[in-house]
Amino acid sequence: MIEVNKDRIEQIIKTSKNIQGWCKEWGGILLYMLALNFTPNDTIVELGSWKGTSTVWLASAIKDKNNPQGRVYAVDTWEGSNEEAHRELLKNYDKDQLYN
């Protein structure tokens, strides 16, 4: 397994903490560790990314692997969902504002 630098984790925490989302710090660290150690071709497809908190963790791991061919694709409708939490968060958004 690839050894994790605590300073790097702190840097990613700092980068991701102001991004609205549901990925908690421990979840981000877990995603980072999994991506760092268990992506055989350094390509990740994330289905549902809201504003990108988890994407930051995944992309940071791929970046840290130093593979210029590595990629992270964040796939989303950018429309939210019918869940009450999403409706409330998006009530003052213009049609394509979340995407933009």
C-alpha cells in the first residue's frame, strides 16, 4: 500500500472543507485511500457529484499517483433530485446555475 502523507491529507481537507456536500472528512479520507491504492488503471467514474467534495478527494489521489494518464470523471444531471434536501438547496438557483 502507498504510504499517506499527513500533511497532504490536511491540505486536501483544507481544499474540500468549503465545498458544499455530503462527503464527510472521514469519508473523503477513505475515498482517497481507496483511489490511491486500488485503482488499477487510474481512471475513476463518479456517479453523482453534487458540487464536488468527493471528487476533490478522488482527483487528489489520482494526482498523487503521478500518472499523467489518470482521470476522474464526475457524472451528474446537475439538476439535483426530488429529495426535500435538494429542493430546498436549489430553490433560489437559476436553471443551469448548479452546472455552471
